[in-house]
Amino acid sequence: MPIKTEDQLDLQALHRVRERLVSRRTSVINQIRAFLLERGISFRKGPASLRRQMPEILENADEKLTVRMRRLLDFLWQEWKHLQLQIESLSEDLEKIAGSDAACVRLQQIPGVGPLVATAVVSAIGNGSAFHKGREFAAWLGLVPRQWSTGGKPKLLGISKRGNPYLRKMFIHGARAAVLRVKREGSCLGQWMSGLEKRAARNVVIVATANKLARISWAVLSSGNNYRPMHAAVVGCN
């Protein structure tokens, strides 16, 4: 990989701090849920459920919680809110950068690639000049199958998971959104997804879509051109 520019290092630092805060937020949520489950109180996983139910749990006198436990849960609840504000602040910074950087703007034209994915890609590979083709970039991310051979017969296994785990995770999240939102009719990408969904499990479809999005992202960065989707009505899709 070439030496990163100052802007790339700043972007990378923003992502690293945000990821650490997200990890801390998840730990706080899990600890709150564990304490409440020990007392027969449960709520769904995720920040949205916590935000909705925690105030009621803390204020509800019918819940059999000791004064000490209420105080401790309130302490964790305040910690979660502080972490949430910090994460939102960093996310806003990344969105502003994604809206002003030309490469990030082009990347966000790709389905499933939002501000977080776009800035993460630019911070990691710049203009993509370190790779000769999109498949090399996908392999570096660990989004290609591992191979195992015996008796001269190769067998494809799960993805290698080598390279940059954070960026790989970002692409998989983006691919999950793309699989849900991309229209199946009228576009080659949508028809490709439909064909794959008929013969593969959902997680396989998501990972394969992440691989394709990574290749498209490299092509957009390395060429300096905007993303131009191919429409099924104009070009035949196989």
C-alpha cells in the first residue's frame, strides 16, 4: 500500500475512534440487559429498544429493583447517552467529509455505499492505485472464497476474511442494505441479485454483493469517473 496522505490518516483516525465508541456502546447495552435479565426484565437487542424502554424501567416503581441497582443502571444509562452523542458527532463529521470530497461523492452513487463506507474506502486505499483490478481489492478485503484441493480437485470454501476486517464489515453492511433496497427490475445489478437469490442462501447473496460493490468501488476510484449503472432494458444481463 502507498503512504497515506494527511487527509487519509485523519479519516482513518475518525473511523477508528468511532468504531471504538460503538464497541463500548454495545458493551454497555449488553451489561444493562444482563443486569435486568437477572431480575426478570427483558427488552429487545439494539440501541433503539434501550432508548425507548430504559426511562420507563428506571421510573417504574413496580419493577422490583433495589435502590442500589437503580442507581447503577442510571449510571450505565447516562454513560450510554454520552457515548451515543459522541458517535453521532463523529458520524456527522464523516458525513460532511463525504459530501465535500469528490471521490466520496462518486462512491456514494453506488447502491449500498453511504458516507461511512465511502470515507472508509478512501481512507484505506485512496484512489485505488495500489491494485491492478477490482478482484485484487476484493481479495485484499477477504471477500473471495478460500480454496482447498485434494486429488487435483479444487473445492471452494467460505471467504478468506483476510486483509482489512473493518472495511470488509462496512461493505457487508452496505451489501445487506443494497440487497433489501435495490429494485430487481430494470437494472443489471438487480437482476443479478435475483438470479443469485434463486440458487444461494441469503448470507451468500450478501457476501457476493459485497464483493461486487467492492469491485465497482475500485473501478470508480481508479477511473475517476462517476458510477454508471447498466440498465437491463439497454444491455442484456447474464
